[in-house]
Amino acid sequence: MKFARRLSKIKISGIRKAFESAGKDFINLGLGEPDFETPAHILNAAERALREGYTKYTYNKGLPELRKAISDKLKRENGVEVSPECVIATAGASEALHISLLALVERGSEVLIPDPGFVSFSALVRLTEAKPVGVKLREEDMAMSVEDVQEKISARTRAIIVNSPSNPTGAVQSEEDMRALAEIAQDKNIFLISDEVYEHFIYEGKHVSPARFAENVVIVNSVSKTYAMTGFRLGFVAVKNEEYVEQMLKIHQYIQACAPAVSQIAALAALKGPQDSVAKMREEFKRRRDFVVEALQQLKEESGKGEGEAGCGIVSFTVPRGAFYIFPKVQNEEKFVEHAFRRGVILTPGSTFGEGGRNHVRISFAASIEKLKDAFERLKS
């Protein structure tokens, strides 16, 4: 039995492999999932929704009140005017990204993606039978360089994906970068897809959506990270141009019909309810980041003295300004990950995120301070 040729170009996610290989005594620093509980008012809204009969289909685009809340949020927090009619509630940001690419990208065209970048970028581009073209990140801050983007654009370029704050590097694009990328996309008549799922977890700088500066920007976002709602699978795609959303809707209505009704009600409660939980999460993630930076510096100094196993030293790292990942460069990623695994710590190899991530590892600090301390003690042993 032969399978579709498009599948030969993608592999099972290295992140999921790491997640599924962890035993009960392992500390998993490989998965990007907040360890906080979903806020009580969101859970209560979901429970009420079930009892009130929200177990059926909704409109394809999603509940009108949810799309209005997303539109209001974009204007209030991001300075972006988007009509509720130009919003689609999706089954997570993953579906939002998928339908965006399917609607905008042709077979044989090219899509510029950050390298290293989130694993889904390359895989979903390949599933459209287009070619992902990696844009190497700046060494000094691990952000996408506007100059490198310009160099990679060809006659076949159809879209650019930008992710700020970034998974896996934690980099935050500056306002100048975002404006320049938006202007390039506008001038070249190509699409700019902006993955903004970590927008609320920034420790230095600020989040800037490129949709402030251009019309051909597609915003991809979700409630998963911001409100610790990963299992609700509720994201959205938002655009300024109604023609874009109509084309995406054609795909969404056939592969998904609608996002889960209960999850839509829960997301509505998240967006319209108290936001203090978000601030608390951000404060705690910053505390964890600062701990991990100090712990990595100690490991780096020890490896510089020749201590530890050969090939397992920290070479360098950039302090992440956002998200909840740090992406240190190591002497040998395979040895480093194996060393960690033998000591009961799960890490993700950097090459999972593209060739530009080779000989790096991604460490997620979406785990408690106690677990992080235990993990680094094991790594030092």
C-alpha cells in the first residue's frame, strides 16, 4: 500500500516523541505547555455551557459573541482594526495556521520561515506542496533579520511567517522589524502570516503585531498559552480583508465545520473575564527564566573548566525576552540530550526546529521552580 508522496517529506514531531518517552520519574522540559491550572471562571463557564446545551454545531466562523470579543481584543491590545466578520474561530492555532497556508500558498511556491522555527511551520508548508525556505536568525538576539528576509525572497515567494515571541528561541521582534517586514510583504505583494500565540509572555520589550502596518497580514493566535487552555483547542485567524477570510472559510468548513462549542464559550469567558491570571503567569515565567539563565551560566562555566561529560558543554546562549523557552548552543546536541535523558530530564534537540537549530537544545521553563532546580541538579551531576 502506497501513501501520499507529500507525507514522505515530513516526520513525526520530535517534541511529541520527547513528551511520549517520559516516564513518571522524568522531568519534562521538552514540552511547551503552561503548568498552571485553567482559571476557575473559565472552567465554570465551560461547565455552564455543557448544562445549557452547547453540545451542537455553531456557525462555521464561530459564535458571533466570541468573534466580537476577539475583534475587541485586537483593537484594545494590538491596535488592529478587524471586523468580527473577518475572524474565524479554529481548533487551536494549528488549524488557523493550516487553513491560512492552504488558502494562500500554491504548489511549487515558497514560504519563508524562521530557522530555527516552530516545527509546524515547515511541516504544514510541505503539506501544501510548497517549499519552506529557512531564514537564519541573528546570532545576537535570535530574531529574524529583515535583511536576510529580503535576500531570500524570490519570484516564487508567496508568504512569510513571523513568530514573535518566538518558539523555540524566545526572541521578540522589534517594532522597527515588524514594520519593515510588513512593508516588504506589501511591496512584494506577498502575504505575511504572524503567529502571536505567546504575545502576553514578554519580559523585555513589547509585542507588536505587523497587522498594524499592512493589509495583507494574517494573524494566527489562540487562548491555549495565555490562559493555560491547551486542551480546549481554541484558536483563531483574523484578517482585515474579507476576501481572505472567505477563502479560508471554504477550507475550514470542510475539514473542521466549526470549533468546539464548549471551547468557544470558555474562550469568550477568558477574553471578557478578569486578566489577573495572565499577569501572574507572566511574572512567574519571568522568575523561572531568571533562574534558568543563572543555572545555565553555571553549567557553561563548569563546562569551560573541563568538568562534565565530553561533548555535553554549554557553548553560549541568548537570554530570551519572551515565551517560555531558552535555546542554548551546545557542543553536541545528541550527546547533551542523551546525557539529560540518562539523568531523567527530557529536552528537545535543536535540529527538531530546523538546520539552524543544530547543536542547540530547547529547554522549556513551563515547569515549577522546584522541578527546574531538580532538573539542573541532575544535569550537573
